[in-house]
Amino acid sequence: MTSELIKDSGLIFLTECPATPLTHILALNNGDYAESIGRLLGSRGPVDATLYLTRACNLRCTTCYVSASKPLPNELNVDEWIRVVDELSELGVRYLYLLGGEPLLLLNRGLLDIIKRGKENGMVVSISTNGTLVSEDSAVKLRNSGVDQVQVSLDGPNPVVNDLIRGRGSFRKAINAVKHLKEAGVPVTLSYTVTIINADYVKDLVKLAVDLRIPVVTFVRVQEFGRASEWGLGISNELAHEVLIKLSEVNPTGVKVVYSGFRFGLLSLIRRAYGEAEELLNRLKVVNYGTCPAGKSRLVIDSNGDIYGCELLMKPEFREGNVKQDELGKVWVSGFRAFRNRTPSSLCVTCPFFKLCQGGCPARAYVKYSSLNSPDPQCPFIRN
């Protein structure tokens, strides 16, 4: 077994951002996935928006980067969210991602109306859920709302592994949610956050997806923010590399495997991956690709209306305004300077991979070094 078994290294290099929902949303669409993701990652203008409808959650998953538990004070009501969706549509946003907390807590308090408004505006609407609140009835309601995709989170292929991370009984409920959604005709994908606890079980998760007839599984390298940081669940680049090898060994199954945040796990293959990524972007005539889409092609709105470029940096110093008082159009034009004017370290600028890597993830850099301009702490070249 060698690292040369790793497939699609160019796409793994390009899909470094662990926050963007485009990786799993586009994977479910028909057409060339590589072409779709390449073009949208090179967008300059708001393409996708993530709405944290509530910070309330009925689970306390150890992987949660926002440490969801209780609702924030002054969370937006349904009418305010609908106005936000309309403003996002006017800005040109095409992909709407709804999550929390647990968005299904709002099933009968506006969630369906928000989805419908997104669809009326011609958007692709996706939801992320822990699945514990999905019944036969709620699955039918979601189908009737027109939602394009429901992503169910599973962090283990069995109750022993999953429930250690997500809570007792959560595996069984998530599996039932998948079955209810599929029976109702709702497109379903799975998300698996790779940690030191469950890294050895990634192939088993793909096998489970085959059994459940799930078309897409997204593997996300855990980001050490929120509770994931508190629990010390981060994985090394070496372990990330092993995960990539394991997944490359999976025979064609009809399940599309996509990645988020695994660039630096490529290790010795990063030069080859960079070349493949550059070739893809050149073929598509994409000249604006950026590792970090925060404030460039995407934005985030927290449950109280605060506007950010990235959910990993929902901190006062990166708050761009609030939708209750500020027009999104004006915020988009004048805001997000910290991300748009980022000046990476000279250590990065001299790197042969800088043109596309651009210093890696600024959120990870900020948490480690208190500066968006510092090198990504996961970068193996900087660390060595």
C-alpha cells in the first residue's frame, strides 16, 4: 500500500475550506463535479450563504465548532429570515445552506417558510441536521417545502463509535431519519467529521452509505474550534493522509466521496495535487480561485442577525454588521476587508504552492497566532 493510491488529489487540494457547503451541495447535482466546484471556487461575488437559524441544539456533539446548545438572545424570527433570503437573492446568492444548532427545532416555527422562500427565489436550498427530530411526518413536510438536499451528520458507522461523539441513541435516530427522508423522496447525503476517535472507521461509513443507498458522503477534517478544541479531537497530517489512503482503497460503489479540509494531509503528494489543481483551473479558465472564500464568494449570518465572512471566526472583531439594522448589499460592498485584504506571511509568499494555497485557512491561523496573515498552522512545510 502506497500513498499513490490517493485519488482526485487535485480536487482534495482545491476543496481545502472546511466551512463551505458547496462541496456536498454540488456533489449531488448532475454534471461534472470537478468542473462545477472549480468554477464556483473561482467566483468573485456572493455565491453561497450559510444561515445559522438557531444556536439551540438538542445534542452536545464533541465535534461542534460553534458549541451549539442554547439559542442566542434576540434570534431572528421567520419574517426577518425571509427578508434576509430576499436580500441574499438580490445579491446574487444561488446556494442557501441552513443549519444551527439544530434547524429542525424550527420545523413548525418558520423553517419550512424559509425553505420555500429560497426556492421561490430560484435558490438551491440545503439543510444540515443531526437527524434526531426527523419523523415520517416531518420528512413529508420537508419534501413539500421543496428542499433540494438534507445532509444528515453521522460520525461513526455504528452506535458505539457515533454515540461516543454525538450522544447516546443518536445513531439509531439518524439512521431512521435517513430512511424517513428517502421514503418521502427527499435527497439525502451524509457528513462525517473525521477525528482521532473515528478515523479508523471511514471505509465502514462508506459501506453503510452503500447499504442505505446514499449517493454522497462528505468527509470533513475536524476543525479545532468550539467543543472540538475543548475535547482535543484534531488529527495530524499523517493521520489525515492515512484516511485519504483508506478512502482511495474503496472500490467503486455508486457512492461519491468528497472531501473538505484535507489539503495538508496529502503530504508528499501535494506537488502532484497542486499540478492537477492548476491544470483543472486553467482548463476552466478560472483566474480568481481562492483557498478562503470568506467575504469573497460567501457570507455567514448568525441566528441573531450578525454578519460574518466565516463561521469559524464568528467573533466581535470580524462582525460586519447586523441584518436588523444594515443592508446586506451595502455590507457586501464595503465589508469583509480583513479577508479581502489579507497579506500572507513572507514564509508563504515564497512557497512554490502559494499561488493556489494563498497561506491556507486564515481562521486556523488567527486562532493559533492571532493574525489572519500568519501561515496556516496545519501546513507541514511551515511546521518543519
